[in-house]
Amino acid sequence: MESKNKKNVEKNGIIAGVVTGISFGFLLYYFLLPAINIKSFFTWILVIALLIISLLAYSIFSDLKLSSVKKTIKVWIYLILALVLGLLIMILVGSRIVRAKEYSKIIESYITTDDFQNYKATIETVPLMDKDNAMLIVNRKMGSLEDVVSQYEIKDSEQITKEGKSYRVSMLDYAGFFKWMNNRQTGTPGYIIVDMQTQVADLVRIDGGIKYSNGEFFSRDIRRHLRFNYPTLIFGDSYLELDEMGHPYWITPIHNYKIGLFGGKDVVGVLITNSITGDITRHSLENSPTWIDNVYDSALLLKQYDDYGRYQKGFWNSIFGQRGVRVTTEGYNYIPQGDDNWIYTGVTSVGKDESNIGFLLINKRTKETIYYPLGGAEEYSAMSSAEGMVQHLGYTSTFPLLLQIEGQPTYLVALKDAGGLVKMYGMINVAMYQIVATGNTIKDTKVEYRKLLTENNIEVLHEESVDVEFGNRIKGKVVDIKTAIKNGNTHYYIKLENGPSYYELNILDNDRVVLLEIGNIINIEAMVKQESVVPARLINN
């Protein structure tokens, strides 16, 4: 009888442990969404946690005085310890200490070296503001939309490239669970896109509404939707992007580990999810659509290059001898090239002596990496130089973009006020970062920069175009505004009341033109000529 009771007690404990483990396992899988994959470190941690929870349940529902129960608990504990020890061994085997040279080769085959004279980024296409400034513009746009401002909010934005220009796209998210309850049938109305050159934001409404996103709940949450369709894949973060027609999709990289179980993370494919229907297509890297920008996460690419720069001569050399060791600088920015989005960052010696030995462009879709050997000021030194020129105004600098201006390697920065709005621009010579030009517009800054180069006996290779002669001052009410892209640059065409012509204003020379609205009274200077379109510029506005 006593033996039978012991068996019943132990049986109850085992049932309790199994039921508790399965129940917690289901909840953890639904909410934490681990990949059912031996290479998922997160899954290993959850399995160990579930075994501990099951052991606790077994212990509670069993009589610990029974010798057979104690033996079972010991076996359970040994299993948990074995898994923990095995996990630690696998981490060590795949670590940079043991396999540093393998880490250095992950991006090596993608790297080429080029001359700076072949650098193609132009001032007409690069973003003239940063993410923080773009988010201010997005939220200002949201505040002007009465039908959406009370129901939705903006949580984040993603930089993309369209037609060779930089934009930031931000999806409207539900402003809380109850707002989701009220609007879940129709989804969110669309997304806001910001031109990073002109600072113009537009709300793009989507027929059918966006129904799959990071802001959704339950089965329409984008990660849960992907996990239930692909339970074994290891995902990266999902990014909102637009195809050629402006249709929003979620781009999710598929990760794998190339060194041991948990080391050498890289991208091996991509999932594209229709944000309206939830349809998912899986692509290899070679067959992914060219309109995608963000296959590789920026932090992953920079980490891979840092591994390449640090560990070519082994792990210990990266700490002690440090021969040939180089790393990326702390910040980065984005530069459009063609239809792709490229990361820009500097490369410096591991000693971080406030100077760069070169800089990188890394393609976020293909991982193509171009290294440009170019000595000069490190980016944060250049930022400090620009801020020093306007210290009386208290402006702060954005992270620089490297351009070739007047034939010289030059950092371009935007200078922002305390509210985050761009007020001025700065150009800093890379080789001689004490040469700093600032101005209220890109054109003014460029004129000042050219002047400083000449004063310092630096050859200017590119001749400045002849300024248009404006002689006709006009004041009037705006009755029509049109825009067009010419050579990658936005031009505004303004028609005034009772005027026979449209007045053409280049955004680079008249950055305040983006603020104009129909009905405004403006002052302009225009060429003295009778044509349907007359070049002009804003004055006293």
C-alpha cells in the first residue's frame, strides 16, 4: 500500500510538472515568439527556463521526503546543469576569442577599394536633415490632420531611397489598445513620407488600410504573423518600405549563424509581407526585388566591418599589438546611390586619435562595401568645428555627410536649434577642418566655402556657375504652387495673383519655399523677362 502511495505521489508530481511546462511553453511561445531552431540562443534560454518551472511544479506537488522523488529531482537538476554547461561551451566555441579570423572573413569578399575621385554622392540628393528632424516634421504633419491625430501616432521611421533621393517613411500606429479596438476593421489609414531634401511631409492614404504591422495585436502583429507561418526561421527586425508604386510592405531579413551555433550572424534571405493582405513571399538574397533597401541592419553591417578591421591578425593582436587594427567611427549616416540606400561612416585607427584614415559606403541591400582611403578629420571633430562657428546661437550639428564640393573632400552638416529644426548649414574641409563655412542656405554656405578655400590657397577645381541676374522686385499673393524634380533637385513654381508667369524657385537657394501656402503674401526678385516661367528667388520672407 505504501509503495502504491509513493508511486501515486510521484505520478502526480510528474503530471503537474509536464502540464505546467506545456502551459508556460505555450504562453511563452505566443508572446515571445521564439524560433524552433537549435541555432536560436533565445530558444535555448526559454527551454532551460521551462525545465526550471517544471521542476518547481514537480517539487510542489510531490512529497520531498520520498527517496524516489529526491532521485528524480537530482536527475532533473543534472539535466538543467548539463544544458547550461553545453550552452556555455557552445558560446565559447563560437566566440571571437577562439575564431576571430573567421569573423574577419564574413564581409571580406564584399569589400573593394576605390579612389575618392570616383565618389558619386551629390549635394542635390543627399539628406539635408537627420532622423530626429524628420520625426519633428512628421509629428507636425500629424497634428494638422484632424481625422487621424486623435486615433493614431507615429512611433518610428525608416530611411529609404526612391529615384535616387532619400526619404523617411513612418506608418501610422494605433494610439493604444482601445483605439485599435475602434479601428481594427479598417486598419490604419496609411503612412507619412518625408522628403529629406525639401523637408516636405505628405500623408499617403492606402485603399483598404494597413492591417499588418508592429502596432497590431494578436494574429495581425507582423512578427506573430511571420512566426506562425515560419516557425523555424530566425528573423531580424521588420522594416516598412515602399515598392515602385508606393505600396507599403514589411521587409524582414532571415538570419543564420555561420560560426558555431550562435556566432557570425548574417542574412541569408528575406521575407516580404503585404501590409494590407498579409501575403508573405520568401526570397533568396540573389532574387530579392531591387526596390528593397533595408535587407541588412545597419548595426549588423558596421559590426561585420569592425570584425574585419580588428581580427585579420587574430584576437590577441586586436588587444595588445594592434597592428593594422582599424574600426568604424561611432556615428553613421545614409547616402543614396542609384536606387539603393548606403551607410556612410568613417574608418579610424583603433587608437581613436580624432582623425580618419578613410571612409566606407555599405549597400544595405547587397552588402557591397566600398572603402575610400582618405585621411582627414574624424566626423565628431568636424561637428565640433561647425558648432564652434555658431556657438552664440547654440545650434547643434547633425552627423556629417561626405561630399566632393569644389573638388575638395568636404563634410556637409545641418545645424539645428534647440527645437530640432534646421536653421543653417555647414561645410568643413576634411583635410583642414579649421576651414569651416556656414550659411542660411546651401548656396550661401557653398559661396562662403569657396571663398575660404581660395583664401587658404587651395585649388578649386569646379568653377562656380554664374549667378542669375535678378532685377525685378515683385510682391503678391500666392494663388498656385507646383513642384517638379530637375536633376534630382526640387523646383517650386509659384503663380502670383494677377501675374502672367510662374516664378521658378530652386529649393537649394530658397529653402523657405517649402513653407509657402496658397494665400501667402511674398516678396521675390525675378529676372526681367516675359516668359511663361521666370527664374526668381525669395526675399524678406
